[in-house]
Amino acid sequence: MKKFATIALALGLLTACGANSTAPSSSAAAQEGSSAPASEPASETLSGVVNTSGSTSMESVMLALSEAFKELYPDVTINYSGTGSGAGIEAAQTGTSDIGLSSRELTEEETAAGAVSNVVAKDGVAVIVNPANGVEDLTVEQIADIFSGKITNWKDLGGEDREIAVYGREAGSGTRGAFEEIVGVVDACQLTNEYSSTGDLVGNVAGNENAIGYASLSAVDDTVKAVKVGGVACTEATVKDGSYAIQRPFVMVTREGAALSDAAQAFLDFAMSPDAAPIITVAGAVSANG
């Protein structure tokens, strides 16, 4: 969330790449797996409002994409509301949002109900501690034992003799769902506190020397420390090459068989295109399509 000082660099790349283009591509390849009919190519006079809602972990990516899209189409307004992945998927299914946002894969039940996955990016879920904590590296098994309550003191991990404060996201959070599934602690977490947003969780880990939590890579700043997992740091490079173990998709969710407005379709096409890759990179994630 702290990376927008460099967004102008990515916007410059976008301008250079798109100087001879009047619209984002609306090819079928840009929406692999989507059943929503593609609209006619957007024109320079494209206008309208696109409502998006869902994952709070996708905030940095969404704001960066929205800002870049605004450079191309000043008369289109992209609204974003961080309501959580579950709520975003439901909003796409019911039509209360044009595009839902999920920071986890869709379930079989959700796809059966008509939700369509459009993977925009990949994101590392960083395991974070207070910077004063001397622990630098944890295995996936140790992380599972911490969050399931089997390990309760930092001294058992090479740290000081302090009780561990285990922080996590609320039920329905895409970050929580992805983290628990990958680490193997679904329905087994014993949390000291739950938080309703990524920002709240990061802030509370920053304020407690005994705390551990998890957050999107794009949300990690110098107020917390991301530990290595199995000797691998959580970086854009290790997420891209697959060597970092705890990662998940960033998904734009549409509704099967429902046509998007011209503005919403153009924004989805843009987000799924290679032109958006440098924007997504600046926002701290890894583009899935470029």
C-alpha cells in the first residue's frame, strides 16, 4: 500500500506502450474461463461507472489499475470497496457489483453458482512479525504449529521466552482462506485476535513484539518484518518463480452469462492484458498475464 510513489513510472510505461492504441484488447484469451460476452472494443469516448468490491488485499492492485485506466479513459470512474473476498464474490453473483474481487481461488460451489474466475495476478502471503522479533525463518510445519496452538512460545523457535500472540483475519477473508488452506490449518486456527482488514492486522503486529500474522506481500512495509518460509523470502521474484510456498491468486470475478457494460468490460480486458503487467508489479503483485 506504500508503493504509489513509483506509480508514475509504470504509468509512463503504459503511455509509451499504448500510445498507438485506442482501446484495451477484448480478446477471448484475455478472459480465459469467462463466459461473459465480450463487448465491442472501447472507444476514446468511453464513459461510465464501474463498481468493484471484495478483497482488501487487492486494494493496492485495484487502485493502481484504476489510476492507469483513468489515464486512458478519463470519463470512466472505477469504484472500489474493500468488503472481503466472500462478499465480493457474492456481489458479482448478485449483480450488486460489476466485478467482484477475490484473493483466493473460487470454490466448486461458487463456480457452480455462476461465478467466473479471471486471474489477474499472483500474490505472496507474507508471514509477518514485529521487527524486534529475532526469529528470521520458519518452516511451513512450524507456522502450522503456531497457528493451531501446538507451539505457543517464541523460545521453541529460537526466539525469546515470550508467549506468541497469534493474529489472523476474520472468517470470509480471502487471505485467511488461502493461508489456512496452504499451511494446512483449515478450521484449526487458535487466534489471539481477528481483524477485519489487512491494514488493521499489519498495524497490530507492528504494535506487539510478541505477535505473528499474515498479510499480502503488497501490504508489507517497514513497520513489520516478513520472515522467510523454508529459507525463501517472500518477494515478487520468488512468487513469480513459484519458490515461495505461501501464495495465492488475485481474481476478478464476473457472472456467467451476464454481459458487462462497455466500461466494465474494457477495464477487465485491460487488467488481464500484458499492458497492465508493469502496473501490477509496481503495486507489489505479479501479473498473471504478462
